[in-house]
Amino acid sequence: MMCSAGSAAAHPDCLFCKIVAGDIPSDQVYTDDAVVAFRDIAPQAPVHVLVVPRRHVSGIDDLRDEPELAGRLLAAAAKVARIEGVHEAGYRVAVNHGRHGAQSVGHVHLHVLGGRQLHGELG
Ligand code: AMP
């Protein structure tokens, strides 16, 4: 399935655009035409992978009219969980958005966390 989300449109100052382009190294776990998944540099669990769109999208708010890309990101997160072998024990997918959401990188990303019992608190 082709996805317009796969077309490159890098944002010059964006850390994750540079990772997608290969200008900054990353430990990639999964890629497809729309998505790149790589290990978080400061993991908060034994498995901590970030799933990002290849195309620059600032935050989840910008996905409100992009259900195909949103679905591709979520499907990729589920694939990452299988690749990492946490799909049976369970895992968490989280998206931080904006200031109150504590988003620190302005290129939308799904955190895939697992490999140990996670705590119940989200807020
Ligand atoms: P957030 O706070 O939700 O915006 O998440 C940003 C995540 O990006 C954090 O968990 C960081 O540890 C992670 N991060 C920052 N720089 C890098 C990098 N160069 N490679 C991989 N992960 C990174």
C-alpha cells in the first residue's frame, strides 16, 4: 500500500527529520515507506522505541485530518512490539503532545515501552 506519508519533506532544524534522513545515527528497529522506528537514546524501560513518520509532522494535533498516517504509526508500533517480543507480555504506546503533555521533540512520535511490568500512573 502506497502512502503519501512516505514522501520526504524534512524540516531543517528537526532532530527526528535528521534521524529519518540518516544525518544523525539511530538504532533502527523497523522502517517502511511511511515510518521509521528507532531506540530511544534514554530508555525508560528495557524496550523503548520511538515510532515517527518519515514526513515532518509536529504533533498528534496535526494528525487529526490524517487518519491514514495515524493508522500507519499505530500499526508500526504494534509491529515493533512483535519485533521486540513484548506483544504477549504487554506493552504501552504513549504520545506526548505540547507543553502540558511534556513533548520535548516537535516531530510526532509514539513511544513503545515494555520489557518489564510498567506502572499504572500515566499522569
Ligand atoms: P518526548 O518527550 O515525548 O518528546 O520524547 C522525546 C524522546 O526522544 C525522549 O524520550 C528522548 O530520550 C528521545 N530522544 C532525544 N534525542 C534522541 C536521539 N538522538 N535518538 C533517540 N532518541 C532521542
